[in-house]
Amino acid sequence: MKINDYLNVLLLSVVVFLTGCATRAYVREYVEDKFAPFDNRVGKLETKTSELEKEASAQRDKVEGMEKRLSHLADDVKVIAVDARAAKDRAEAVLKKVEGLKIAKKVILKDSDVKFNFNKWQLTEAQEKMLEKLAHELKDKPYSIIVIAGHTDNVGSEKYNLALGRSRAEATASYLATKAGIDRNKIIVLTFGESLPAAPNNTKEGREQNRRVEITVYTDTLE
């Protein structure tokens, strides 16, 4: 009787043990099945987070690049402003010196008379003929001072227009000096660029008037 009881107890223990093992295996399998989708989602989120971090890093690089370009642009603007102020200061200084002098003649080379081609500074044949006529008149005024000022329309940057205005004035001065025999030391070259328009720049006709060279002849010497 005791042996049977012992066997029954042992059998029951084995059943309980096996049942427990089966239960743990089931629970583990159940948990793995239930949490597998979450693991997949976490993996996808981690991948997405990594992609977003890379994109954010790329955007930061772009922003830094833009900041550098803006900084360089700001430096360029400062240089343009300095060039413009320097040109204006020089022009004002020259005009102040000749303020009390008598104007003997004023000639304007502009599009409405003889064309300065758009974006060009080279003299045309018609302009050269006008300068030859002026040079002939100036031969009787050996002490004349000639101020040549270059002007442009507002198409293009301020810095470019200052340079273009100077190129037009220099071309005029060089022609008077080399071709017409005018003393180069008596010629003062200025550029105003787009800063002193003769007409509004919002029309084609106005822009043509603004692309000009003004030649002013004074009869006395500078102080």
C-alpha cells in the first residue's frame, strides 16, 4: 500500500513537472509571438531614426554652407559699398575743386545721340567724330581742364556699373589724349555708375539716356 502511494505521488509530480515545462514553453512561445511585431516596429523605428539623423545632418551641412555663402556675400556687399563711397568721395572732391571755375563747354555722349551699345564701353565711329570736333575746339584753350564722367543705367550690380562707367570715361579720355592730342594730365576721369541717372530707369528710353559720358570743359586751372 505504501509503495502504491509513493508511486502515485511520484507520477503526480512527474505530471506536474511536465505540465509546468509545457506551460513555460507555451508562455515563452506566446510572448515571442505577441512581441515579435513590436520588435519589428522598434527595428523599423530605429532605422527611420537613423535615416532622419542622417537627413538632419545633411540639412545642417546645407545650412552651414548657406551661412558661409551669406557671409561671403555680406563681405562682397561691404566691398561694393566701399568702392561706391570711394568713387563718390573722389567725384565730390574733384567737383568741389572746379566749383568756382568757368564752364566753357559741356558735351554729353549718350544713346539718344550716338549710341553706347548695351553693356559696352568702346567708342563708336560717331562718338569719335564728336570727340574730334571737341578736340579741335579745345586747341584754342591750352589751359583747359576736362572732367569726364561715366554713367550707366541700373542694369547689373552697383560694382559692375561703377567699373563700366569708368571704362566708358577712360575710353573717352584715351581717345582725346592719343587721337586728338589733348594733354592727358589735364583730363580728370570720374565714374558715377548708376548713381546719377538723367532719366528714370523704368523705360527703355530712360535707360538709353542714362548710358552716357559727360564731358565738361573748364577754362581755368585747378587750385
